[in-house]
Amino acid sequence: MGVSNYRSWPKLPDATTDAGAIAKRLEKIGFNVKLVMDPTYRQMETILRDLVNPIGNKVNRGVLFYYIGHGATANLADNTRMGYIIPVDCPRLSQDPDGFLRHAISMKEIEAASMRMKAKHVIMLFDACFSGSQFVLERPAPEAITSKSNMPVRQYIIAGRENEKPPNQPMFNRCVLMGLDGYADLSDDGNITGSELALYLSDIVANSTQRKQHPQYGKINNPSLDKGDFVFVTGGVLAQVSVDSGRQKELEKEIKALDAAILKAKDEQRKMEAKRTTLMEKLSALRGETGSDKETPGDERAASEAPQLDKTYKASEAQRPGCNRRSLPVFFHG
């Protein structure tokens, strides 16, 4: 989501362009992307509903929300600080406080939407500066991808603190693109976790802006949704693997069909081998062969030396010393 052409706030000419660049990069690594430009307050509300359903209504799914635009922070009744993202038609807080509160989208609304999603992994990035105090802010500590990574999580990365002014050049967005190109793969395993991306951004953005901008990272303040880690599949061999679930199911179906065909072919082979064995046994019976009843070169010589004998005479050769054949009667002509 990129918001450039604000009606009351200063325009951000690069926001929609940068959002398009992020969309292309995410598509390249397998995301299905919906790109929204200059949304109004009503459109933002619709987008949040869509994030819950249908986008986030599958358990085994990762959902990423990326916002580029203005951010603001305001005091609540209990003097706590609340961060907001700003739609294109939102009034300035200093000029119209009531209009601002009716149009700005609070982090509480964002958090509520993320909690209503069934998706196991949700990460939200905000290229804006505002308070993220409602989240459990911490220094990210990347871990290797293990079974723990598969646990549910809601992660948030905010481009800077509430009192910081982003530089003229959009450094956060540029660093996100670099990170997804592989620079945030701190473990060099072909994957980038949300924690790795957050750690990379917290260092590179601060250094690139001479410590004028400090990204914030946090997880939802909910023990059931803060154990896992979002995972981007990026460089190396893993990047060649399609993440399209429909294509995966198609390939799995083809593999199962081939396995079934192989099993059927093996079964047919066994049947043909059994049939061949039966036919060979019948053929042997017709020839009068039993067991090792096969002619040997010695038998052939005996037959050639006594051509006047009937074929059954060959059997009498078994009676000679050294022959292992069983005795058979001998018949002469006449």
C-alpha cells in the first residue's frame, strides 16, 4: 500500500513508486500481491477486512502487510501514545483533531485485524515513523529455522520512532529491497526470517541515516501469537522452488499417479512371470522332462552311436556307471 497524493498532508511522490518496487520483489519470491495506491479511509477499512477474510482465513498461510506513507502519534485518554497510519483523505491532527481520529487507522485497529486472522504467520511493515508502544518492542535475536519457527506469530517493523523525521531519500524501503535480495539472510541458509530482516533493518537504516532514523521491531503482546517467526524463501536453490500451493498440489497429484502406475506395472510383471513359470512347467511335462531331465552332450553322443534305438532308449544310458539318472525300461523295435 502506497499513499502519495495526500489532500491535507505533504505529498510523498515516491511512496507509490516504492510500493510498486516492493510488490514486484515480493512477487519474484512467490507472494500473491495486491497493490493499492492512494487509498481513502473507507478503502483502508475494506483492506483490513480483506486481510482477515479472505486473505488471512487459511491457517497454513503467511500474510505480509506493507504500508508506505505518513504516520502520526497521538495521546489517548490515559496519556498513552498511539500510532496511526494516514489515508489519503485524513485531515491533519493539528488542524482537525476530530476529523483525524475519524479517518486515521490506529495501530490498535491493525493489531485487532492481525489477531482475527487465522493465518499462522503475519508480518507487517510500516515505512513511516510513529509510536509502536502497544507492541512488545525488543532487539530482534535471529534464530535458525526450527520447529519453533512454525509456531504462530504476529510481527511488526516500523521504519522509525515517533519523534524522528524520515530523510528525503526513502532509506527504509531501499533497505527492505536489499534485505529481500539476500542481504538480510544473516544465517546464509537461503531463508530470511522476520527477525533477521528486522535486525538487518535496525542496523543498516540507522547507519545509512547517520543515526537519524531507528527502526522499531516488536511482536504482539499475546503469549499465543509471539513464539514463531515469519519466513521468506529467497536465494539459492530454495528460491527455485515454487511456493504456489495450487502448483504444489498438481505436482503431488502427478507423483501419486506415477507411483500408482509403477505399482500396477510391478503387479502385472509378477503376474506375467507367474504365468510364464506355469507355461514352462507345462512345456516340460509335455517333453517328458522332470527336474533335471535335460539332455547333456553325453546323451547326444549315445543317441548318435545308436540311431536304431527308439528315443526312449536314451533313458537306458542312465544305467551306466557314473550316471545319476533314474532307471527307465528299454524297448527295442519289433
